[in-house]
Amino acid sequence: MEGLWATSGDVLNMSLAIGVGAVCFLLLFVLFYLIMILRDVNYTTRHIRDTAQTIHDYVQTPVRVAMDVFKGVRDVMGWVEGKGKKSKP
């Protein structure tokens, strides 16, 4: 009897080939979805970084400038108080 399924060894080799092919297909499928997940994580991280930079530009920088202005005003008020106390006997 000649053919593809002549012996039990042929059946074993065919089942191993099908099994290896199925494992390769599943690994390819998992790798594809892993790449898609990492791409989404990269997009989300970039979006969060841009949002943080926007918050820094529009909130933190003006607050820092306002604090510097208030510090200058405090210094001027202290100077004016000192002048007022010195001029009165």
C-alpha cells in the first residue's frame, strides 16, 4: 500500500506538521495583537505627554510668573512700610 497515509509514522509526521503550523499561526496572531496593543499604548502615552505639556504651558508657567510678581509687590510694600515708619517721628 503506497500513498500519503501508508504507515503510522506518516500519520504522526502529518499530525506534527499540522500542530506546528497551528502553533505558528497562533503565535503570529498573538504577535499581531501585541503590536496593536503597543501601538495604542504609544499613542496614549504621546497624547498624555502632549496634554501635560499643554497644562504646563497654560497653567504652571503663568502661576510661576504671578508668584514672581507677588514677590516683587511684597518687596515694594515692605520698602514703602519702611519709608513710612522712618518719616514719622
